[in-house]
Amino acid sequence: MAEARSAVAALADAANTEAASIEYERVLLQLDWLHHGIAPGITPPPQEARDVLFGIAETAIVTLGGFGVDPLELELVQDMLLAARESDRS
């Protein structure tokens, strides 16, 4: 969870537009909601290219399924992450 949050936060900070940054922030809020509002701290943000950060976030979100997180909720978060990425590219 911390890894996913850190990568998404770094994506929000590096977003090309304010709108894209807001979309990434929405992903963070959804991740926090999945964890019932008890979210681990953000680890030091990786200093990677945005494509690498996206891959880290995507992999970390998928990994949450192994910890009992509802697969449908994870799919929603993944869709939100993809929408944020598309917003960041335009």
C-alpha cells in the first residue's frame, strides 16, 4: 500500500497539468478508502521517469489483491489510474 501511494503521489507531483494531478490525487483517495482510511505513510518518493512510476503503482495495486482487497475495488482503482495517466498525456 505504501509503495502504491508513494508512486501515485510522485505521479501527481510530476503531472503535466493541474487536472492530471487532481486525477492522481483521486486515485490516492480511493486507495485510502480501500484501506478504510487507515493509510500507511508515503515512503520517500521514487525519483523515476513517469512511465516507471506508473508501472510501480500499477504493480503495487495489483499486489493488494493478495492481501484480501476486493478485486472489483482494485479494478476501479486501476481504471482511475489509467484515466489519470491519459489525462496527464493530453
